[in-house]
Amino acid sequence: MNQYFDQLEIRSADQRAADLARDLPQQIARAQATPGMGRTLAGVDAGAITSAAALAALPVLRKSELVAAQAEAAPFGGFAALKTAEFDHIFQSPGPIYEPGRVVRDWWRSGRFLHASGIGRGDIVQNCFSYHLVPAGMMFENGARAVGAAVLPAGTGQTELQVRAARDIGTTAYAGTPDFLKVILDKADEMGVALAIRKAAVGGGALFPSLRQYYADRGITCRQCYATADLGNIAYETDALDGMVIDEGVVVEIVRPGTGDPVPHGEVGEVVVTSLNPDYPLVRFATGDMSAIMEGTSPCGRTNLRIKGWLGRADQTTKIKGMFVRPEQVAAFVSRHEEVSRARVIATREGEMDVMTVRIETRAANPALYEGTLLDTLKLRGKVELVPPGTLPNDGKVIEDLRSYE
């Protein structure tokens, strides 16, 4: 296997800047041709936007604006460059929010990440990302095709069947959320089954150091990426394990939360991404995630900028068990029960698994009354704790992340 996915990864700084000066004005013009980005970028001289620094003068597009636009012009809010039927897939993520997809080579650019994870021709990837409505399963399927690997489209759950399939097929690589692989390995141990998985490409949640070490102790090399349903892969780990290298198909800025103003390298701020994908040309899309640009380049030889990885959320939206939980979902739960005054979602860890606890202010005494509504509104199962009215802190928080990322 070649060390690099392609020559784009090892461009000189001058060549990278020249390529961006060529490509960025074209992408801005494509974006302006869509009704959605056309409104946002009205009056902008596309030819003058030739660098990341020039991008800083443009307005930031927030997900809330995308959701509102989609409510008026379904499904993509006028932000796609193709007609709906010209895409190969249409996905629905929690919100709801719709994202397009195509099966052309490495459309989401996850192949670059899989290659950096050592996955390629000769590997069999057990893809445990969801294939139901959300794009994650197809994102990694598309990437596996780009690197020549075979795929078992396993999806989520059914742990015993996952173990049997991995054994029978000879799975060599795993793709999925960081902690579900441990669930599979624990079940395999329980069943007395030896698996051949030696590589793991994970996303959709934090890869905690203790969990990475657990996999390493079992002979499994585990690497993580940072990707979103709207943008595809944004950054990825390499064998250097020194930050995350920014993908070649995006321009990443780190800005002061709530503004569009870039912060100095090393300072933590909100991740804002401009996609170079011609089919879905989002410009200065605010992810709501926090990170920081690292100084220098990766020891692995890739020359693009690096970020420190995921450092939390700019708002209270939190990813638990690979799914985003948003403040508006908590509000929807409270509105469904007249006797509930407030609720707070608390994210913790038990062992190597995410745990969601929901504390509910109510005079009711039976937690089972709320389990169905929680699953319906938050899309996750969790522990329910009932507390008297007035018990929760008066600090405005509805989601609290108590997990340690050190």
C-alpha cells in the first residue's frame, strides 16, 4: 500500500496556496448559483475569494439557518447544486435535517481516512455505522470502495450476529462508533470466538485514551476521524497520532464562537468549514464543534494543517452514543408532560461506554412514565432520575457533559 492516498496530501505550501487560489473562486461561484448560498453570498466577488483569509470576510452559515431553509424549500433548502433526483441518496438526520449523497468515488472523502488507517485492498470491513436514514453507513461504504476493500454492511446492534458474521467472513477491519467495537469483542470473548479484526476506523463519538489502549492491547490499530453528515470527512488521524490532518476537500477555519472571526493558531474556537464538493457547495458552514489549529505539520509527511480534534461543543448540543442530543429535543420532551417543570441530560462514562442520565423535575414517582417519551424525543435510551421541582441548578443548562477528554 502506498503511504499516501494521493499527491494532494504532500503538496508544498506554495502549491497548496496556488491550488486553493484556483479552486476557491470557482466554488464560491458554484455556491452563488444555488438559491440558498446565493442569498448568503449576494454581492460577493467570487474572483476575489482566493484564500482562507479572504473567506473570513464572508458570512457564516449556521445549521439553524439550513434547517429553517429546508422547512421552506425541502429537502435541501436550495443549497444543493443538483436537483434532488440527480443525487443517489437522500438522508434524514435528527432535527430533522436532510443531506444529499452520491456513489461517485470517495464523494464524502472517507477513503482518504481509511487509507491512512491502513485499510485497503484485501481487507474486509465490518461497517457498523447505521444504514438507516442517516448517511454514516454509506459514507464509509463509499470510502471502502475507494480503497478497494470489501464491505459487510452490518449496521448497528445484533451483537451476537455481528460476532458470527465477523468470524465466518473473516472480517479484518471495523468501521463504526468507538465503543461498539468493544461490545462486539466482549461478546466474542463470551462466545469463545476468536476474531481477525486488526484495524479500526472510528467516528461519531470521542475515542477516549483508555479505549484506544484497550484496542491496542488486543492488537487492533484504532484511528479516528472527524466528519459530519453535511460535509463528509473534515479531518483524520494518521500513524503519527499527533492531531488530525485536515482533509484535502475542505477549508477549515477556527473562529470565535458566535462570530465569524478567525482566532490565532492554538486558540480554541468553533470549527467553520468551506466544502469544495461541487454538488453541495456549503461555504463557511459552522459545525458547532470546538477545536484549535495546531502549529507545524504532521510527522507523517502530510502537509495540510492539523486540528487538535474534537474539544467540545460551542453550544450545549452533545454527542452521546454517536448521536447528537440538542437542547430543542430536551424542550420537546418537557413540553410533552404537563407535570414536568425542567429536565437535564447528563452524559457520563461507565467503563468504556457512554451513559445518558436524564434528571426530571416532577412530583411523579414512576420513572417508567417517561421512558417512551425520552426515546421518542431524544432517540436514545437512558437512565431516568426523578427529582422534586426546584432541585436542578438554576444555570440555564439542559445538557451537561461530565465526560473527561484528557
